[in-house]
Amino acid sequence: MKHSIINAQGKWINYLSFDSVHQWHEFVAHEHARQLSAHNRKLWSKLRANTLHGLNNGTEWFGSPSPESIAELERHNRFLGMPLVSEVKKRIEKHLASFLELLNQEVLPKPSLAYNDRGLGLFCFERAAMGLSPLVPTNFEQPLEKTICKLQLELNKQKVMTQVKKVYAHFENKQLATPALRLFLLAGANANIEGNAMLYTGLACAILVEFMALRGVPVQVHVLLGSSFQDQSNLAAIRVKSFQETIDQNQLLLLSSDPRYFRYRGFQGIVALGNHFDLDVPSGLGKITPNMAKDFVAGYDEKAFVFEQCYSLESAVMQVEQVVAAYKTLRL
């Protein structure tokens, strides 16, 4: 279904929402297989020819190492920079260390397991067993014996004493009403950005999601993929993480930060989107304009957060700090 909103400048933003990466890829494949207009079909053929020419001439536009063929680009489904992930992640985390430590201590402390004697939380049999009186065995030969003893204790069928008083487990610093965090991450880059510089956006976002999840903050992540031309924007909002799911780092990084993916399959998607909205896509595929993601989120979900593109270590760190600082205001 086609959707459109108007930004503050009175310009149209056309968009489609996808619940998964698989659903997005199915849409693109269907649009190219059956629906492309004569103009857009000709454009895609030209783009494929230009891609092949670039590969034959050793371009670094797709990152390094450069792919050897179009077939390699078509089946590419693993993030190009995985060997660099741990290295760059350490560099980002090093720069963020003092900021995250401050948050951990004063703003968003990570829940930690603690024990109490007030009956709060879950009864911990193993902890109570460490101080049981000699009338009750603490070393069980069979698992069934331990289960029977545990049931007898819980059902009060066996009167025992334990020297351990704090036998109920609970989490400290666990927020009962933590505001959810919905992130929209703008994918890709314009033509003047080097392939390997695209790595930082997804990596910084992954670090942010991990930090929030460890503190019990529900996080949902969408990747925005598209461009602007003919005085309007066309975007796909692709969900890569629901509030309940753990983050699939490969999917997040592949769609948001992989030059090999974006500059072939992403371009294929931009053509499919324009075609779906009955537009003739220009030869340059349009461009990513300033505030494109912010304008979309303002009209789509004003409570959501935008994770802007970042092509350096410094800008990646700044993005994480800005999102967390903005999130803090929801909790005050």
C-alpha cells in the first residue's frame, strides 16, 4: 500500500513499511520481475552495465576487497566489513567509555542480581541449601532427590532451618516503566563517500542498541533506504529489530552500512520504490538530502529517534551521545 506524508517545507515523502528484510527483498524482486516501466527497466539495464564497467576497471566504490562480478553482488548477504567489526567497535567504545560509564552510574544503571530476606522475587533453593541444618542433606546423589527436597521445602512439608537469610533473588536498578526507544537509521551514502567510510553508521547503532538492551530498554530499529528526486523523497522503512527480538548484527550492518549491498541491491531497491510510486527514476537515482530521515520521522512517529549517517569515528561517537542524551529527557 502506498503512503505519503508532507514535510514542514510542503514537500512529499512517499514511503512503504516492511516488517522484515525478507519482505523488503521480496518486494524488490517482484517489482523488477513484473512491474518495471519501460523507462525504469532501461535505467536498471544501464546501471548494471555501468556496474560491470566499474568492476572491470578495479573500482573501490563497493569497498575493499572489490567484488569480481555482478553475480557476486547479487548474492551478497553478509556484511562486507565483518573482519573489521571488532576493531572498529573497540575504537568506538574506547571513545565512548567515559560517557557510557557516567550513564551507567548516574542515569541508566544496568540491572544487577541481588538477594533479600523480605520475600521479594524468586526463592533460590541453591542459596538456601548452602546453610541448611544437618537434618537435611545438601549433597544429593540423584537429581530427583534434590527436586523432592526442593518441593518439600516449598510446600512446607519438611521443617528445616537455614543460616542463609537472604534467599530471594531480585534485580536491582530494573526500571518498571522504561520508555521504549524506536530508532530509524538512514542507510547508504551519496556518490562522493568512499565505500569503507560507510562502516561507522551501523556499528555505532549496534553499540547503542546493545547498551540500551542490557539496561532493560525496549528497542526497535528500522533502516530507511531511499533517495530524493523530482522534489520529493521515496523511502522504504525496513524493520530489522522488533522490541522483543535480539539484534541481528549482520542484517543491521548489511542494510545500513555495506557499500557492496547499498550500491547494487540498494540501488535496485531505489528503482523499485520509484517505479512503485509511478515515477521515472533519474539516471543518478536522486540523492540523500539533509534532514530526509528527520522529516520522515517527524511525520511518521514524532516520538521516534533518528540515527543520522556518520562516516567517521568522531561522528559515530557523537551520534550515540546525541541519541542517549535525547532519550534521557524522556525519563526525567
